[in-house]
Amino acid sequence: MKAFYADEQKRHDPKAFLSSGAPKPNPEQPERVERLLAGARAAGCEIVRPREHGLGPVAAVHTPEYLDFLGHIYERWQRIEGASEEVIPNIHPIARGGSYPASAVGQAGYHMADTSCPISADTWESSLWSAWSAVDAAEAVMSGEPAAYALCRPPGHHAFADVAGGFCFINNSAVAAQRLRKHAARVAILDVDLHHGNGTQGIFYARPDVLTVSIHADPIRFYPFFWGHADERGEGPGLGYNLNLPLARRSADAEFLAALDKGLQRIRAFAPEAIVVALGLDCFEGDPFGGLSVTTPGFARIAEAIAKLRLPTVIVQEGGYLCDALSDNLTSFLTGFAGV
């Protein structure tokens, strides 16, 4: 399997975020890349540098207003006397759709959902290369590869069309799905991250051509809190094209695989021509976020079940944070998928 990754993705190096109001080191560290590369190589992947694709694939799922913000906000922030080193919002609108502020501070609050996605000098470039990795993985699959892996970092599934959040800036899974739509009439996105893929859901919530399915820790007391509940089914033309399968905290392999069976049943009913797997390894029992309890062998079983769909598959890296088993968890998933 080909694995797409560019070294520029490591340059984004966030320093901190707020957790329950307390400043803590940001867990979305560049070191994740080295662990994931090791896992991909152990699974026999060929590491391939993606090509530059410009803004086109990104603009297909994000608003120009938002992309203009991401591309220029760091430079503007530096002109604010006494501002923080990184762009971090301190005010948010209680509702969207009203006036759009001219100030950098106001726009940061408008376009950033929380404090976990600080923007530094290298964030924009790293995010673009992360998205381009997803584009090339999608193009590899469209060219006949049965599957491809995009080592996307920063991750993307919490990014909406015009909002960053949860360590995410550009929605790489959405970019891959939209790219696949050039050749596939219907595309499914299956998100197996610990956290609900709220940005992905938001981007496709009113669309019937992309089915979104997410298995995640129940958001009633877990990030992202406001999205990911079982009654969210889509809207307008997209009603019935979104399925959320929230799990109780500390659910392990058996519970996860049971939910996966339900998700795969819905995907089969949709009859997609390709699938994007938003691969979060943070549902691991030893991940620092501690939400679910999937084991290392459990990732292979998850991958085997997905591979039995026999669909062209783009595997897009989402979460999975620094722990001793991070590399092994990726290897388990990729070898499990390839073994079917």
C-alpha cells in the first residue's frame, strides 16, 4: 500500500491548549509523525511524497472566506501589540450568520471553535500539505490502487467548512471524499476516531451523495459535546445520510465491533463506489485521552471488517496521540486491512 506524506506536515508545532480551563501541553505534536511513519513502514507501506495541488481541492469543501483567514491570520496577529505568540481565540459568537468582524481577534473567534487549534507561522503550510496527501491518496485509488493511506497531520475531521477546531484546520477526509466524487457517484466516509467527526458531518449534512458514519465516545460528556448524538440524521436532501453510533466510555473491542457492524450495514445500503476511512487511533485503551478501550489486535479486526466491503478505500489519518503503542496500532490496522 502507498502511504502519502510530506515533511512540511511536521512544521506545525502547537504549544498549548486549554483543558477544563487549565493550560496544558498540546498533544498534537510533530513526534506523532515519526511514530506513524514507523507504523506504516512496519506494515510494508511505500512512503510517497504528495504533489502540490493548489487551493482547488481544499476550496471544494471550505469557504473562500475561511481559507483567506487561515492563509493570513498569523501575519495579521503579529501586528497586535501584546498578542499571544500563537493565534488563539478568546471570544466567540453565540450564533453564526450575523455580522462578520473586520478585526483579527473577532475573526479568530468566528473561525476557531476552541483553543486546541492554535495557529503559528507554519500551520497553513503544514495543513495544505496534509490535505494534499489526502488528495494524492484519493487519486491513487481512482487510478486503480485498491487502497491508499494518507498520513495526514495536522488531522482534519473537526474542521467545518469555515471553522477550525480540535487540532484540525482543513478537513482532509472531506477533501479526499470530494476528490473521489470526480469518479464515484456515491462516497461513504466511515469515521472510527475516539471523537465524533463533527466537521465532516457538518460539511456533508445536507448532501445525499456522501454518506457519513461515525463511531465514537458518547458526546453527552465528551468532546465535541454539541455534535455526534444518535438523533442527528442529516437535513434537507441529506436527511437519512448521516449515522452516529455513540459508545459508552471505556467500551472495548466487542462493543466497537458491534457498532461497526451497524455502520457497515448502513454503508452497504448506500451502495457507495468508494469509501474514506477517517482513522483515529485514539480509541486505543492506552491513548492519553482515555475515552475508549480498543486493543491493538482490535484495530486489525476493525480493518478486516472494513476491507470486506471490497471498495476502493482511502485511509486518512485523524487522531491517535503519543503512547508506546501508537506505531503498533497503525501497523495492526494496515496489515489487517491488507490481509483480507
